[in-house]
Amino acid sequence: MNHGFVQSIIRNQIDRDEYDKDQRLLKLEKERQLLSGEIKEERKRKEKRAPLHQVYVPPHMRKGSTSTEQSPTTLLTKESSESELLLQLEFEGKDGKMSYLNITKTHEP
């Protein structure tokens, strides 16, 4: 029973035992740090860091945006905001200007 298959099983058992010992030591070390308060300081430092990857920011929300167009939600009139809004239409003219039309329950053509 000294062929390669049995030897690989024995090698895997030894590796697994070593891994388990390392994991137990890491767990004990973390518990010790938790009791001493070192982890709390480490978490605070991590929270202050910037994200590792860039996050997409839409153009209208970027700093320094000089958009003069108003959003459709700011164009709601007092009358249409009081009644129930059913539909909001957006139109783009040939000149590129955006027009908005709010359809409400009390809307008359």
C-alpha cells in the first residue's frame, strides 16, 4: 500500500491538518485583537479610505456641471403637482431643446 494514490491521500491529510492549525491560530489572534480593541481602530481606518474602483457618476451629477437645463421634476406646475400625475412626456426639438409635458387626471387638451 505504498503506491502513489495512498501517498497522495496521506499528503492531503497532512496539508489539511496544517491548514486547520493555521486557521485556528488566526482565529485566536483575531479574538485577542478584538478583546484589546485593535480591530476597532483598523475598521475606522478602512472606513475612511476611498473606494478601490472608480464609480460612475452621471454627467448631470458631476462637480462643476454647468447644465442650464431644468430637470422635468422642477418644471411641474403648482396645479399639476396638486393633482395626480399620470404621464410625463419628453420631446426633443430639431434644435436639441428638450420640452416636457405633464399629463394629469385633470388635464384638458
